[in-house]
Amino acid sequence: MDETKNNKRGVYAEGFITLSEGVPYNEEHLKSNPDYLSEVLNMNELMESISYMLDALRKKEVEMGYDKIWSIGE
């Protein structure tokens, strides 16, 4: 909750994902191989990037003291 907006929901984090190179997409291949979409979307790289972002965000929370704020209700 965002204390500055009468405890309404707030944005915790935002970001953009961009690739420098495109990946060819074949609709017919997708119909015959459900795993093909994971390859096109670079799921492994995407998940690694999200994990990295969340780790960095957590470190910043600790650095700025937010971990103490998040644990007040415990």
C-alpha cells in the first residue's frame, strides 16, 4: 500500500525488457511444438533477468532500510 495515496495500491517496481535482435517466429511450428514459444520468447534469459532484477531490488530494500518497514507487522 502507498502511504502517500491514502493506502491505495501503489507501484512497487516497473521496468522494460528489450532485445537487440529479433527471433524468427513460425506460427505453423508453434502449432506442432508447444515448447517453441519458450524458445521464441527466450524464457531462460527472461527468467534470469527477472531473478537478477528481484535480487537487485531486494538488496536496495535492505540498503535503504525498507526490510525493517516490511517486517513491522510480523
